[in-house]
Amino acid sequence: MEEEELKQIKQTLNDLSVKIDEKIDELSKSIGKTIGEKKEYAEGKINENPVAYVAGAFVGGVIVGYMMGRGKN
């Protein structure tokens, strides 16, 4: 009786493990697809007006540099 129960438990755990692996693969593919779509969207927006994004990055860098330099005093 115990051996049969152990076999059933092992089979159940194996089935669950397979299902979890399938779900992880499915989620990974979904995440990859979503990230690809968002990347394409961001690249499109940057290509529409690159000067604005470069200026924004520059201003952000100046602000961060100022804040970091200010903390040293």
C-alpha cells in the first residue's frame, strides 16, 4: 500500500513539474514578445524626434551630476 501511494505521489509531482515548466516557457515567450513590441515602439518614438531625447538625457545627466557633486560637500 505504501509503495503504491509513493508511486502516485511521485507521478503527481512529476506531472506538476512538467506543467510548471510549460507555464514558465509560455510566460517567457509572452514576456519576450511584449518586450520586443515595447522596444520597437520606443525606437520609433526616438527616431521621430531624436534631438528631444538626446537633450532630455543630457539634462537628466546634468541634474544627477549636480546632485552627486552636491553630496560630497
